[in-house]
Amino acid sequence: MKRPPQVARLTGTAWTSHVERDGWHHFHVVGVSRREGAWVAELAASCDSSRRVSVDAADLLKHRGWDSGWTPLNLPTG
């Protein structure tokens, strides 16, 4: 099945997760595949490419829990 245009353009894009995932917030998309009827994006942590997470591509495209690009984090100090 051919990928929708929005999904096809995800590979190589950068994203910031609203929550820590596998110890990281900043990721880039290394691949997109079809699993169980949904498009799934595989993301690698920007500072440790061995750390990978898989998320529903629709969550990225609709910005559910993700910001496009690597955005600064407003983490509490102290």
C-alpha cells in the first residue's frame, strides 16, 4: 500500500516529545512502516541513535504529545 503524502514526508524530520520517552525528549524519524492497519513512525533519540521508540504517525501529524522540530524544554530547575 502506498504511503499517504504526509506520512511519506515524515522520514528525517525532528520532533520533541512533551514527555520523556526512553530517557529522551528530542528525536528524529528514521523510518515509517505499516503495522496492524496503522502507519507507525520509528524515531531515534537525537543524542543516542540506539534509543528508539515507535509511535503512531498520526500522533506526530496531529501534534498529539509532540512538537515539530527540536524545541527548548521548560524543565523545572533545582
